[in-house]
Amino acid sequence: MKSTDNKKFPLEVSLIDRYKENPEDVFKTSHQKVKKSREKGFESFNNLGLPTTKKEQWRSTNLSKSYNTDFVIGDNKPDFDKEINEIFDCTIHGFSTDVYALLNGWYYSPDNEKLEVLDDGIIVGSIIKAQEEYPELFDEYYDETSQNNNHGLKAINSAIYTDGLFLYVPDNIESERTIQLVKMVNRESNIMVNTRNLIILGKNSKLSFLHCDDSINQHTGFLNTNTEIFIGENASLILYKLQNINNQTSLINSTTIKQKSDSNLNVILLSFNGGTLRNEFHIDLTGECANADISAMYLMDNEQHVDNQVKVMHSAPNCTSSELFKGVLDDEASAVFNGYIYVARDSQKTVAFQKNANILMTTDATIDTMPFLEIYADDVKCSHGATVGQIDNDALFYLMQRGIPEKDAKLLLIYAFIAEVTSKIDILPLRISIDDMVKKRLRGDLYICDKCVLHCSKPEKLVEFDLDMSKI
Amino acid sequence: MLLNIKDLHVSIDGKEILKGLNLGVNNGEVHAIMGPNGTGKSTLASAITGREGYNIDSGEIIYKGQNINELSPDERANEGIFLSFQYPVEIPGVSITNFMRTALNARREYKGEEHISAGEFLKKMEEKKKLVDIQAKLTKRSVNEGFSGGEKKKNEIFQMAMLEPTLAILDETDSGLDIDALKVVANGINTLKSQDNAFVIITHYQRLLEYIVPDFVHVMYDGRIVKSGGKGLAFELEERGYDWIKEHA
């Protein structure tokens, strides 16, 4: 079905042209699997078109403005003429990460460092390079989640992505490091960027991964990212996602995760700023006793929009999952939460929880929350809940009676409200940085500036006291 | 006079609750306000502290010589008015330590003073915690969350000690307390009492007044103070009950 009756959006036309023109042969590859998947992606896109509000899953997220914007699609590969830290400063006090970057859709590094093997055996680098260097490993996982063409934006991503991150943690490597991927967009025109990431954790391995989306300037952007993640038996991944992009930019972030038995996934999604943010999670618990925890916080104002689509598939027995999404919506901001839990027929002893709580600061802010449970097993424990409320006036008066001005009291209550999410960040220096960002965001002091999303290189408040946010 | 309430009429949602209340409080005094349920005692506390929804239809609340009708709750608090809540609110996610530091700094900002230093703050916390026999671990917990009734009330007194108000209003602070907690609360109040501050203790029972000796006892009925006297009045009420007052009114 075409998105409109025979009439294509300008972006649709540009995307098709881009693929057909194939400038500099960026989509040309001798890698058979990639070649096929690009072709398949293009074919699917031709059938699906760009997703519009006519589709149920997109009915509250209208991207037509982006579809009618004139974008440069992709970009030429940037030269590596500056160190990453010259483009943005990413200091988190007392905490070091291994930083890798994508700039305008390209893996950003010197040519001879497109793919590295770290001393513990972790392989990290450009997904394009990985196709050449590790074809067998790559083929085993690439495009194996079968979720890559289920809407037009994913399909076109498969067809025309420029580059992305490849990350492989071998079996039995319990890494203490935090790999950080910073995706930057910085171009003096409106740009659409399509990137693809592939992350593989071997059995019994462990990793923390920090995924940041940033825009560096105020140009209109359209960022379309698809990430496939495989978590092996008894492996554990902590995935932090930080989103701080400008109000003109739309971000489509699709993440498909396959988990084997006894594996563990912790997602902490922090949406600070952005014109339109759409996060899709498709998590498939394929082995017994796997666990997935997804926590998210969103702070939206002006006319910002965030759409979180979470699907957790309990495909095996004895698995657990929990979703906690908390958001504060100010001005005319809007949010969507679509939480879908699927329990297959033989997935007995499933435990699945879901909670979406929202504070609306104005009468113009809106939330569309849709929990959905589809259960075919009979011995399961599932629950869901959604709340929409305003600031508690009794609590507000209590704080003001102690001398705290209304504005600060509200801020403190919001801060406390989302602390349930931020307190789950178990790397203390990162939590302090995030806390700082939250405070700045709530005070309106957080800017999309020329630095990284974690630009609070000087925490405004060190933990002088035990700020206990664990109790909520 | 520290607090001078003149012919105060207060309504909530158009319903008149206080119907011409007069009350004068001087520095160094302890006043007890007693009376049956539903006579407007808590409304009086809310009106003095500026709670939204409590409309002053007529009359004046003069505090430190200034009509405070137009001041916001936080401004009143920073002018030294403190309310110990009958039902302290649970605030998940905010530790008492953080809360108190925020409150103290808000007051300092209001007065144009520098923020309190970490060292000074911690010293003050330690000192005041002893006063109400509050346990160290309690101050790290979120405000009132999961606290027992007694802990909540002790926490109110602790906050009062930290903020050192000029006028403290205690709304049913004694309700729900066992005798040990009651003694701790009373001891806290007695220690904080000075020639410079004043207490207005709202209570249903005479019990707390065995430990805190009031200079004046007022009896409220139907939105007014219908009888005032010395501490003996509390005992008389205890013996004769509120029906006796109703006859008076």
C-alpha cells in the first residue's frame, strides 16, 4: 500500500532517487548478504512508503513536516581532520568511556582505525568495515532479527544506510568498560542520516553501552537509526540511551533485541530534548530465564513529541520483563506510550510488568498511553498500569510552607518523580551527570550546544550528602 | 504583637468556615487552641500559612506588623511562619537532607544571604537530630515515605528545629503519638521555646499540654474563639467536655 494515493512525499522521491543514483557507489557491496538486504529493503520501501498517521502504530506521530522537507540524504564521508574531543567534549567526571563516533552517518575515525580489536578481544568499529573483515561473524547475525522491513523507515534504512557501529563482545568476556557511541550531526544544511548498528554479546559476556544522539547545530535533521542487538546465553547488557537533539530534528530509533536463555538486558532511555523522538523497542526473549528491564524518562516541552513503542515477546518460559516509563510534559508537548507484551502459548511462569506514569504541566499537553497484553499461556503474572496526573498540590504546599518558592518546589517534585528512573543508573558518575542534566533541563538551562550531550563537565553539585533517590 | 488576627472570615469553596476570629499572640508565648472537630482549627492554620483555596473574605492577619494576606506560602514561611502538618505529606524521591538544605537555602536567598556551607549544614543537622531523637538513617530516607505516624511527627519537629521559626503552628501534632513519642515531641518544643518566638498549638486533647505548658488556652467553636483563659481552662475542658462550650456559644 502506498502512503498516499499515487502521490509521493518529496522525501519519498528523494529517497528512491538516492538509492537509484547511488552516488560514489556507497550502496555497492560485494558482500552478498548486505547486497540482498539492501535490495530487499528498497523493494519493501517501494511497497510500504513512508509511515503516516493512517497506520495504527503511527497514528499519534505525524512526520509529514519532515516528509515535506528538502533534505540532503546522507552525506559524503567526512575527513578525519579533528579528534572526536575537538568536536565535542564528553567528560563525565570520574568516569571514562571508550568513545566512538558517527558523524553525519559515517563512522568517524582515521582510515586505518575503522575497526579495532581491544585488548580484551572486543571488536568495535565501522559496520561497513566489519562486513569485509569478519564476514562469517557478521553474516551469522546481520539482518537476523527479521524486524528490519516492518515499516517504510526501517526498510529504507536497510537500503541506504551509510555506516554505523559494529560491536562484538566475545564469549566469556565480562568487560568492565563502557563503550560509548556518540552520533553527531553537523552539517550546514538540512540532512537526513540513516545508520545501522549491530551489537553482539557472546555467551557469559557483559558490557555497558552508552548510546548518545546529539545534534550540534540548529539545522533541521532527520535521523533514522536501526540497531540490532544479540545477547548470548547468560550474557548481560546495560544499554543507556541519551537523546538530546534540537527542536527541528526528528529521530527514529529502532532497536531490535534478541535474548538467549539466562541473559539480562537493562535499558535506560533518557529523552531530554528533540522535535520528534520515536523509540521502537522490539525485544524477543527467546531462551528460558531471560530478563529485560526497560526504564525510560522523557522531559518534553514546547511542541516536542516523543513516541515510545515497546514490544516485549515472551517466546520462552520463565522469563521476566518490566517496563517503567515516566514522563513530564509541559506547554503543548505530546507523548505516546505503546507497550505491548506478548506471551506465547508455552511461555509458562512468565512475569511481565508495565507502568507508564505521566505528569502534565498544562492543559495543552497530551499523552496517549496504550498498554496491550496478548497472553496465550495460563500460568503467568502480568500487570500494567498507566497514570496521568498533575503536580500534587498537597506536596507542593508542603514544600512551599518550608520556604521553597513555587517554581523550585515544582522542579523538586518533578525531579523526584523521575528519580525512579534515573536512580537506576548504577554508574555513579554517570548518574550525577544525568541528574545534573535533568536539573538543567527542568530549569531551562540545558542547551543543545557545541558539545556532547554529557557536556556538564563540571557537575554543579558534587554529592556532598547522600541524596537518596532509591525510595520512590 | 507578633500575630494579630482581626475579625477573620475565611471560606472554602464559598462555604464560610471562620466567622470572625480574633487572636493575638506575643513573642515568648505559647497558645493552645482547642475545640471539637470541624470548628475551623485547621482552617485557621491554613489561612495563616496562605494555603490555596482558603479565601479571606474579610478581616486581617497582621504578622510582625504587616498584613500578610497577599504573601505567598513560601514568603510567609521565609518570614518565619512554620506549620507542623496534621498529615505530613510523603514526598518520594526527595531525601530529608536534600529537602532541608533546599529549604534553608531558600530562606537564605529570601533574606539575601549566602547559601549554607556543607559543613555548617551537617553540623546543624547533627545538632537538631539529637533534639528530637531522630535516627541518622531516617534523614537519608525520602521525606515521610514509609514513616510511622510517630516518625512523621518527629520529622515535623525536626524540620521546625532546623528552620527556627518565629511563629510555629502545630496542627494536631500530638494525634497518633504514643506516650514516648509525645514526650520527645514536647521536649523538642520546650527546648526551642524562647523569648523571641511563639507557638500556637492546635490540639483536640489536653494530653500534650501536660508536657507543654501554655500561657493561654482558647476554645474554638463554629469558626470563632468562644472562650479564652489560662492553662486551667484545658483541664476544665478535659473534665467537662466540649458540650459545656457549646452551651457557652
